Amino acid sequence: MVETDPLGGSQQSYTPTYCVSKIAQEAVARFSADVFELPTTIARINAAYGDNGGLLPMVVDRVLAGHAGAVLPGHSMCSPIHEDEIFDQTPAFEVESETRKRSFMR
């Protein structure tokens, strides 16, 4: 990596700011958790999709439109998860964050 490389190093031409936006979002979450003493869990969800799109529909749409499929170098695992499953699991994240906050405050 050199200074002229794109920040975040996204190899997907259709989402050049994806990596840097994730880095920025995590920085804001960590800052807010620290400064405002908010219980916070950062969930790194792999390949979310839902009624309004997401990674899988975006890739399928690109292939159906005649674009080459994006294949990243090396071994890449993809774990698709529907937005309904994310919403169903959100309360568990909240409980985990609150538990960590209580144990940290002791």
C-alpha cells in the first residue's frame, strides 16, 4: 500500500467509497460510545440484502445487465443475511452492549 492508493482499498469499482464509509461509521460509533458513555455493539454484517436491494440483488442485476461478475482475488466467503433476520437479532446486540457496559463500569 502506498500513499496514492485509494483510502479503504475498495476493489469494487461500483462502490469506491464503501470501505472508507465503513471505517468512518465505526469511528463515529466508537467516539460516541466513549464520549457519551453509550452501550455500543459494532456488528460487521457480511452481505445484507432485503426488499430494497443489497449486495446480492446488486450483483445479480449487474450480471443480468451484461456486466462481468465482480470476483475478488483470493478466497472470499460470503454469508448473505436478510434484513428481517438482522432486525430479529438486534435486541440481542442491545442486551450484549448493556452487559458489557455494566461489566466495564465495575
